[in-house]
Amino acid sequence: MAKQDFLVELGTEELPPKALQSLSIAFANGIIEGLKAANLKFAKHQIFATPRRLALLISQLETQQPDQEIERRGPALTAAFNADGKPTKAAEGFARSCGTTVDNLDTLTQGKNAWLVYRTVQKGSKATALLPSIVDKSVDSLPIPKRMRWGAKRDEFVRPVQWLVMLFGQDIINCEVLGQPASNITYGHRFHCGKPLPLKAPQDYPKVLKEQGFVIADFAVRKQQIRQQIEDLAKTISGHAVIDESLLDEVTALVEWPVALLGSFDERFLSVPSEALISSMKGHQKYFHLVDKDQQLLPNFITVSNIESKDPSQVISGNEKVIRPRLADAMFFFETDKKKTLFDFREKLKPIVFQAKLGSIFDKTERVANLASYIATAINGDAELAQRAGQLCKSDLAAEMVLEFPELQGTMGYYYAQHDNEHAEIASALHEQYMPRFAGDQVPTTTTGAALAIADKLDTLVGIFAIGQPPTGTKDPFGLRRAALGILRIIIEKSLDLDLLSCIQKSIEGYSQSNTKLNIAKDLHEHVFEFLLERFRAWYHDEGIAAEVFLAVKALKPVKPLDFDQRIKAVARFTELPEATALAEANKRVSNILAKQGKAFTDQPIDKKLLQEKAEQQLATALDSKRKEVAPLFQQRSYTAALEALASLKDSVDRFFDDVLVNAEDTALRQNRYALLRELRALFLGVADISLLTTK
């Protein structure tokens, strides 16, 4: 079958830089899915995206769909013809629906059954006839939250569309998309190339744009070129450019012909915390900052221009003039804020609402301070330092610097605490209170920081649950899932032996004693605790732990996350043992037997005088021995060793069920055997409910 290259390019006004990649990928994927649905095969594809274009190049696309054999099954022959062999209304109706007569229908026989069938060959459509609708459908389904219209046109898109290229081989596809007629004319750089660029063939596209249009159309190529230019420039001053990937993506989406330029600023600004300077350069101007070999900020920046100037010094000078007042503002805010202490800023927190029903930010700091002190005591930290850190934890929200740069909350608290000569651990805690901020972020390094971070997150969790606004489905406006995972990560990664349920109850107590006047439900602690335990499910799923292992441990509801994690790892290891399946099955059987007794079951100890059968005597002896062996292991939380020890009970358990009638007619014997099984189950419940493990 004949094949041709296909190019589609949608030329627009400047597209939103943060959405460019997602738009280009969605545009390409939509077309590719359309080609697959139309059964049009091709060799490969290449995606292009710049601020002014979305494009896709398809190599060796089939020029026509393959012919398709159509077969429609009609009524059974017994219903298609009467006793005289004449067609029934069912047969005639089926023929009419196929656009033919009964005489032209075939017969399909399978075993003893036979039906009328209609067979024909549907001619494949030409690719040129299908491509316009495929492109249209892809454009319509792009992830654009808000579309716009321009001029007198009714077409809607994220930005005004200025031109359209639809080239199949050397032929232009005769169509319109978003009101633009297709052509073979593309356009280059807005300033470097002011003329239309005709394309002779789709494969010429990237070369023509680069050599004639001053446009590097491939996003990945352009991104790598920017990275290389930045790194090379940094070396000229013996510095290292800190390249944030998200900023690099955004800058790549802002330029078509990147030219990196090195600028500088007054060294006096280096007296301002580097995070503030970086935020200003990165957030406002999209600059890349540089550091020296000791990771100290240099008084330089790199900007990426979208034009190759004949006098680059003028462009550099212009950027330096723009950044100077920004940095001067940061210095002014910093010096102004230092005139007050963090404790002074607390008064400004009183009118700032944390949540309408949960009081002010000031109220939150009071609750967090008490909770952090309680947690610090529980994890062998300094309660007084935690109390003080909690009181000061949100003070920087009222500082001028944080009002201008909200992303610096916590960071500025750290610097202002140092300026106020607060204890070093308090200063660190103010910075660490938001950790971990995202998946993979580090957890607090200090004990006070850990106590404060847990207290802050837990206070939010409890408060939002108390007012009846927990996460629902995919909606989590308060970031409670992230907060819950953050709490669990801190506790486990720092090996904190913390009773989470008691912390929840302490947090609820803080709300009860505050001025919020909440009507707190009696079972609030259970709901919050259950929510936190459920966060473990996603955590362990990502680690490849089977759901049944999680459920086996969750059934016991360990109140200490560290203990929960240790049990999970032990049960996961236990499932790999050869005895695991048989013991899980035995525990399931025991659980069912005991459950059926209900209230009739008496919680009596084992009476050794009533052990008549050899198998039950051996099981009782084995249980007694294992109880003594695993007791210290449970005490030390050596759950893996405990389960490995209990695995040796398999043979005794198997013999018991093979040789002993549990539901004996004699009540005393029956109850004693129930007690024996209860003892067996209790030993395993020291780690988890292994009856919930899948058995084969």
C-alpha cells in the first residue's frame, strides 16, 4: 500500500507556557489515536511545540484504509424460511436492512445451527478524506479549561489561530480547522523572520524552520540547547547554574530561538537570605541563579532571550535594570521585618482567619504549641522548645517578606528566629514544620522540627474533620491526604515510637478547650485515626506490599505507625515462608469455628486434664513452648522472628485438624478444644490477623 508523510501545524498567538507541553502531547495523542481507530498505519511520529505552534509529523502514513470485509448475521434458517421454503418476513426485513434481497444472502453453518448472513467488502476511505476530521476531533478534545473567541469568528481555542499547515506528501489537504484554511505555508520567528515559509514536503519542516525561520521547533531539542548554553555561561565565571526543571520547561515554552545571557546584580543584595533573592529572580523574571563551589549564591543570573541581538549588552543591561528594584524590595522587606521579633508578629495573626469555624491563625498556634509540646515529650524531645516553636511557627505569615513571597513561609521564620537569637533547634523547626512538602521531600532533621510538623498537620486534620469537611473522591482542598502521609512518613522514617491515637485525642482536647465552640462528635478520634490508617494502604501499594498483608495488620489497628510498619514488614516476610498458606488457612478455619460459637463460647483457660487425643496434647505442648519463645520477641517488636518461630506450629496444627474432632459431643471437651484454638489464634494475633491472607 502507498505511503506518504503527513504534517499538521496549528499556528497561534503565544500559547500559555505552563500548558504548552500538555497541549502538544494531547494534540499529538489525539491524532495518533484517531489514526489507529481509522486503521491507518504509520512508521513513527515526531511532536513539535513552540510558543506559537503545535505540530505533528507522521512518517510513512498509509494513503488509504485497507478494504474491510463486512459480515452481518441474520435470523436462523428455521426462522428465515417457512415450510414451503419461501422467505419469511424476518428474512425479507433483514435483507432490506442490508440493502439487498434474500437471494443475495449467504448461509453460515456452525455445527447443527445455521443462519442467514450478509457479506460484502467495504472499500477503505482515502487518508486525505479522514485526516481533517481526525485533526478536528483532537483539537476539540484538548485539555483547555477556558477557551476564547477572537474577532468576528465563532471558533474557540486557547489562543487565536493564525495559520494551518496540512500537508500529505507534497499535496495540501483541502480543509479548514478552527476557521483557518489549510496550506503549505508556515511562519518563522516573529522578529527574525518576517516572511512566509513554503514547505515542499513534511520532512522539511524542522529544517526549514531552523535554517530560514530561526525557530527550533522540537521542544526537547530546544530545552537541551538552553541547558547547555546555561551551563557553558556559568563556567565562564567559575560558577554552577542551578537549573530547576520546572523553570527550564517554562523558559523553553517561552522562546523559539533561545539565547542565554549572563547578567549581574549588586553584591550588597547578598545580605538578604538567598531564598528571597532566588524567589524574586525565578518567580518574577524567570532567571536561573548561580552558586559557587561552596553552594553560596553568586551576584549573577542567567536569562534566556528569545532574540539574537546585535548588541547583547543592551539586553543584559535591560534585565539588570529590571531585577534591581525587585531585589531592592526584597532587601527593604527583610530589613523592615527585622525591626520586630517573631513574638511581636503574633499579634498580627489574631485577625487572620485559619478557617471560618476553626478560629484564627493565632488560635492555631496556641493549639499547635500545646500539641507539639505533648509530642516532644512522647518522643524524648524538649517540650519547652517545642512549645516555643509552636507559638512562633506562623509568625512569619505576617511579615512583609512572606506577604510578597508566600512560598518563603517557614524559611523566613528560620532567618528571623536566628536574628532574634532564638534557640537553634527552634529556628530549624520553623523551617521544617512544612516538611515533607511533597512526595520524596525530606522529613525534619530535628526532634523539635518533627514534633512541630506532626502537630501542625494533625491540628489541621482534626479541625477539618471536626467541621465535617473531610476529603471526598478526588477533592481534597485542604491537602489532608498529603498531610496524613507527611505525619506517617515523619514517624516511620525517624523511628518515632509515637502513639498516634493519643495524639489525635490530645489535638481534639485542644479544640475543646479553645474558643472555637465546636460541636465535636464523640467518635471524631476514630474517624481521623481510620483516615490516617487508610493512607498506609496507598503507601504500601506503592512499595509492592499485597493488600491482604495491609488488611491483616490493619485488623488489629496498631496505634503506633512505627509498630504498624514493623508488623507489615514481618507479615510480608511471613507470606514468603512455605508454611504460610497452611497456617493462614488454619487460622481462617479457627476464626470461623470460634465465630460460630458467639455468646455460647466461654473464655476459659486450657485444662490439660481434658486433653485426651495425642494430637491435641502435642498442640498444647507446642503452644506452651511457643508462647514462652515469642513473648520476649513480641515485647521487642521482633515480629519477623516471632512469625518465623510460629511457622513451626504447622505440623502440630495439621495433625490436630486431621485427628481431633473439635465439636465433640461432650461439652467440656468441646470447650477445652475451643480454648486450645483460641490460644493458637491469640499467638498469631500478636502480630496480625493472618486469617485474612489469601490461601490457595
